[in-house]
Amino acid sequence: MIEKGQDAPKGNRIYFLDNLRTFMIFLGVLYHAGGVYESSGIWASFWLVDDPSTNNLAGILNLIIDIFVMPTMFFISGFFTPLSMKNKNGWAFLKARFKRLILPWIIAALTLIPLYKIIFLYSRNLPQESWITYFHWSNGIWSQNWLWFLPVLFLFDLMYLLFSRANINISRITLKKAVFAIFLIGFIYSFCMSILKFYGWTKTVFIDFQNERLLIYFMIFLLGSLCYKLKIFESDATSKKLYIVINCTAWIPINLYILVLINFFIRPGSFIFSEILDIILLWLGFHLSLLGLLYLMVTTFRYYLNKQGKILKALNENSYKVYIIHVIVIGCIALILLNTTFPSLLKYLTLAVSTWVLSNLIVYFYRRFINSKI
């Protein structure tokens, strides 16, 4: 998150955010590994490997992980964005972010997305197709897939730069008011998107985004930058009352969200109460879960993982590149596991852990023996 030559805050107070980012990327690996073995069949049409050996745990975990992993990533990115702008003019900031986000995206889109389709067809015993269909702008099924995060984050950086040049000072907003506004605006936004049937993904050559979540992600990004501006993490955290309360109650909105969402999946056109009330309960559960889990993740790492040893430092340095390559590593390992007789849960665990380890080894080898010589 902090690039070479960039000023870093003094002390160790940001270690927990680096560690949290690394953990979120591990959960991203777990999420994408779960797509191979989830039992609903929703992933089967587009995921790179569809193993007939499925289990219910992968799907349930994916529903929970999907609530908070990307918001947490945007929060951390938003926190470091004002720091990235420090001592830079607008052009220098955009140039640095372009190099950090868009150049890797271009390389990955032109290499890893074609590999994705090769694995996709091979795993299903389908013939390979014309080479022009292997790029994200022409496949029409998965488009950018997991790489969507990079252009969207660059867009958020650009919008933040425009806000700062327009003298829109978000630090005038208190943290409590910001959280309440995010909840209220996010809930209304998601509800309206559902009522208008404008859910799903918008896919273009440069940017892909989930219609009902794009504004939410941007607000969480701004929340991260607000926490930096207000120096929220510079004071010592003392009281744990709120932390304990949310730990004890977070399961309620999570279960509410999952219950209503699964009902939409397994009984399309049928409702627990009514269409409007079910949609209200769905997004109420989602937004309460999102903010609660985001708070728990940030606060847990702040309390207990605000440190960095050699292993954590290496994992943190690897994490960005691990995110970029991990899906292809998943595909290669999932192909090996495809025809084994292992139980589905064992395959799931093996795929997630081995992908995490192998991806880190690949990145470490690249950083240690290749990049250091360039």
C-alpha cells in the first residue's frame, strides 16, 4: 500500500492495516477457492474450474466473505490515499497510481485473462476457441473477473483527487455522522437498485462494477480517508465496550441477510413476507453486517495485530501481487484436484491453503531473484 519513496507515518500504528490487508487477500483466496466447490451451481457457468464434488460450507462462507472483504480493501486503500498524495501534485499522484494499478492491470488482462479461459475450457473438456475471444473485452462471460478491483480503485483515487482540488474537506465530518450517512445512503441506494431491477454487473473494456455496490464501495473508501484525516488510529484504543457488543450481536444481521438472500435463490418469485419487505430486510441485514464486520476486522487487528515480524513483513510485501496472480494458481491446482477422490471439504481446504502458499512463493521468488535484478 505504501510505495517506495513514500512518506510513512511514524511508529507502528499502521502495521495492523498492512496485516489486515494481507488477511483480506487470504480471504479472497478462500472465496475464490470456494467458487470451485460451492453447491448452488451459481458459479458453474463462469468460474474457471467447476468441480462436481461440492459442499455447502464453501457457499455459506462465500456469502459471508462477500459482505466485507472488498469494503475492507477499499477502506484500507482510502486510508492510505491522502498519504499517497502527500508532497505530490495532481499529475505526480495520478502517474504513481497509474503505475501502481493500471499497468499491472493491463499486463494481467492481456495474459492472465486468456489463461483463465484456457483453464475454463480445458477443465470442461471443451475445445479451445479463436484467440481473439480470450480477452476480456470479447468473452462476454467473465470479462475482467477478479481484476475489476484495480480500475475501480484508480477511479476512486481520481475522484478523491478531484474532491481535494475542489476544496471539499471531508475532515469536517465527524466519524459517527459519516458512518450513519454511509448506512442510510447505502441502504437507500441498494434498495432502489433492487426495486428498479438494476442489479448485477456493468462490464466495459476498462471498468467492471457491481451496480448495487459501486457507491457503497466509494463511500467506504472515503471513510478510510476520513479516518486518516481525523487521525483516528493515532490515539490509544482503550474502551472495548462497543467492540464486545458488536462481537456479540453481529451474527443477527448476518443471519438475516443470508436467510433472505438464500430464499431469493432457492425460491425465486416466492417471498418470506412480501417482495418489498424482503428487499428491505435483505439490505438492512447487509449494511448492518458490512459496517459491523468492517469495524470488527479493523478493531481486532488494531488491538491484537499491530506488529510486524519478518514473516508478516514478507507476506505484506507479497500481498498485492498475490492478489493479481492467485486466481490462475487456483485454476492450476483445482485441475490437479479435479479427478481425485478426496472429499470435497478436503479439496476445498487443500486448494485454498496450497494456493495461498504457492502464490506467496511465486511472488517471493519473483521479488527476490527477478525484480531485484531489473
